[in-house]
Amino acid sequence: MLGDMMGMMNKLKDAQKKVEETKKRLDTVTLSEQSNDALLKVDITANREIKSIAIDDELLKDKEQLEDYLILTLNKAIQKATGVNEAEISAVAKDGMPDIPGVTS
């Protein structure tokens, strides 16, 4: 019984380490998003850190339009990055979880 418990604890520690490694790796995964007409482009990491924003000169003429473009495009980029982040972390965590009787995933 004690050996099983120690094995599970070690497996949990390994899973935690893999999750941390995956989080670091996701800092290097860059995703791109753009407005429908490509006047605004955003690069974001899978950990949801904005890396760059490129704004077409046409958008600089209208403050309200630029603000709308920023909100829409940044939200799409964050949503995309969140999807990648959650899928990667979930896969690593699930793979590393020990089999605990009575607990299903």
C-alpha cells in the first residue's frame, strides 16, 4: 500500500514537472491572428503574451475603428492562444496522472 502511494506521488511530481516544462515551451510558440481584411495583425504566444501588433496606416485615420479592430483581433488571438495552451497542458497533465482507483477522467 505504501509503495503504491509513493509510486503515485512520484508520478504526480513527474506530471507537475512536465506541465511546468510545457508552460515554458509554450512561451516559444507564437500564433498569428489578423482582422478579416488584414489591416491589423497580432502575434501572441501560446501563454497569451502579445509579441507584436502591426497596424495598417488606413486604421490610423479613425480612432474608433482602430479601437474596434484592436478589441476584436486581440480577443480572437487570446482565444486561439488559450485553446492551444489548454489543450497542451491538459494533454500533458492527463498523460502524467497516476491511475487512482475510483477516480475516472
